Amino acid sequence: MWLNNGRRISRITLLLAGGMLLCACEASVGPRFTGLDSKLDGGGIVVADEPRAVLIAQEVLENGGSAADAAVALGFGLSVTLQSSAGLGGGGLCLVYDALKGRADMLDFTPVAAVGRQPTAKWQVAVPALARGLYALHAEHGRLPWQQVVVPAENLVRSGNAVSRAFAVQLARSSTTLANDPNALDIFMTSQRVMAAEGDRIDQPDLAVTLSHIRAGAQSDFYSGNLGRSIEFGAEKSGASLSVVDLSVYLPRWTPAESKEIGSIEYYRAVAFGTDEAMTRSATPDASSATGFLVADSGRNVVACALTMLTPFGVGLMPPGLGFLLAPTPDDPSYFAPPLIAGIAIDRRTRDVHYAAASGGAGVINQIDASVRGVTSGQAQFKASFGLPIDSVEEVERGQINAMSCEDGLKSGLEFCAVRHDPNGHGFGTIIVGIP
């Protein structure tokens, strides 16, 4: 039953997917702030579906950021580097374990339907939720300045976003959706009129400007100010129903995470958009419409998130002058939103984290639930729990799971933990061990 209830750095970097592209990362998190009164020593764990976004989060941790700081930077990073699955026009959920409180809370910023939709509009789209959700996460658990966790994604856009292998795979099969907006399609195509491939650069100056507004503290401007009015105008020009009123009334929600006892483990879980049991072969969502990641810091705080555009690249519309794609409204029966899940398992006695995972797509809820039960038997089971088909979705593409496991808990030391990216993807995981 589910219930709501100034130091040196030595890196251990685990390359968990063979043959992936690690592009040179020009993004910077700005100056290294000093005088931060914290027990964090710059160490941590990061694992996600796209390597460049992982490197952004890693640098934030090395600057002394918390797990929440790194998760915010990673979320914005994915909105640049993996726009099929994450974007300012989409949203998601996060499960946040606070080590001092010894409990987990869920942050729900999943995309919602616009309250003032115009039935005559060509496109019914979701209210963009990502920026407000990440802002809520930072406001509650961040410790670095807001600008410092947003600027890496902005810098990545300004330097020319180089396509990773993970993103190239999604681009290769999503041209039909992007064809809904010729201007959006142009951005993701080369001068030879083919979809951008691994190593190609994508120029999005409009997205850089939008991120600069968010970074400058104008997150609220995105939802109610001049930027919000620009979104309303751009959506109208694209034939979509989305007003500044829809933006202004949207708020993410914090709730206590549901939990379940499994032996000596307390398993916290956050889920959105249905269950695996409700999925059918004729109505299975495309796994590339969602992505999951997790971050842990040296203070034993953990953030596990799943982000989504509801369908790959949303509806393919990019409002003029804004640079980001819009997602479909979640109540449109033409689309099948992917199940999202984030899970964290802790020892009920010590309140220490032993396992965390996140993903979105077919089969992931069943698989992560099963992994939590199996991982208590040791690291061998942890490694074996990836890449296994789930009977109900064995004939369709399932979601890719990112996870970490600490057999003796995070208190035993980051270097004794293991991170794992699904072998079916092209992601990246890293453990950064701080040395006093």
C-alpha cells in the first residue's frame, strides 16, 4: 500500500554507454562563488540520457552546488541538448530527498491544459511548465545564485549547440513532427536539407535570448510579464491557443511523496501520466518524448526527475522569436503521454539513500519498481536490472532508465556507489569524489 507521508576534487568518471560523443563543452557556470557556508565538498553523482547536460550538472556540483542546483542546471541543459524529450514548452516531475529531514517530497510541474483555450485554434497546446518547476526546485533546495545554475544552458546555446549521438537518434526519426512548423524544421536541418547529425551544430539565437531573460531573474516575466505576452503573441502566430492568463495562473505543486515499505527499505515514488498496466500496444507513447535523470550531492541529498514534451518534439511548433517548442495539451486523445516515474529507496533505520532511478516511457514504472525489490540483494542485481524487456511492452520501444545504487548507503562514500545508464541509450554517468 502506498502512503503519502575551497577543496580539491578527484573525479571518478564512468562512461556508461559505448561509442557516445562527448563534445567539448564551452558552457561555464560563471565565477566560482566563495564564502559559502556549507558542508558540501563539491562531490556528487550525475546520470542522464545526454552527455553535454551531464557535464553542466557536474560543473555545478564542483562549484559547491547542491543536488537541486545541479538538477536545475541539468534540466535547462536538456532543454537545449535533448529537445525531443525536454524543453521550456514541456514539464515534468522531481522527487527530492532531503537528508536532514530524512524524507522525500514530490514536485509536480507536469504540463497542463490551458484554462482559456480557444476551440477554434488550430493547435491546442500545454502550458509551458519547465521554467516555473525548476525555479520552484531551486527556491526550496538551491544554494547557488539562480543566475549561476541557468547560465550554462544559455552559454551552450550561444556557443552553437553540437548535436550528441543521443539527440541525433531522435532527430533522425522526428522530421514529420517538426514539419508542422517550417521555421522549426529549418533550425534542426543542415544546409544540405537533411536532419542534423552527430557533431553538427544547431544555432538558436532566439532560445539564447529567452534563457537570458530567465537567467536574469525574469522567470516571473516568462509567466506574466513582457516575455509572457511575447509567448502569447508567438503562439497565436503559430495557430496555437495559449494566453498570458494561462501562463500566469500555472503553479507547480509540492506534495509529500508516496511511500511503501519493502523489508528494511522505504521506497519513495513519484508517478505521473498513468501506469504501465494501462498501456496497450495500440496506444503506447513514444519513449523519446520523455527523459529521466538523477543527481546526488555529498550531503546525501538526492533529486530524481523525469521530464517530457508529451510527444517527441511536442507538436513541432516554435513560436516566432522564442526558440522553444510547444507541447500538446495532455488531454488531447490524439497523443499518449508517457508514464513518468522517479523513485528513491532508503534504509528505514538509518534514513540513508541506497537506490534512486528515474525515467519516462513504456514499461518504466514496472521496471523501476522491480529494480527496487531486486537491488536489495546487491550490486550484481543492480547491474542485471537494466536492458531487460517487460512482457507487456516487449514489442515496443520502452523508456530508458537512469539509476544509482549504493549497497551500503551514501554515507559509506560516493566512491562505493555505482551509476548506470540504460545500455539501450547513449547517456552518461559520473561520480565526483571530493577530497577534504
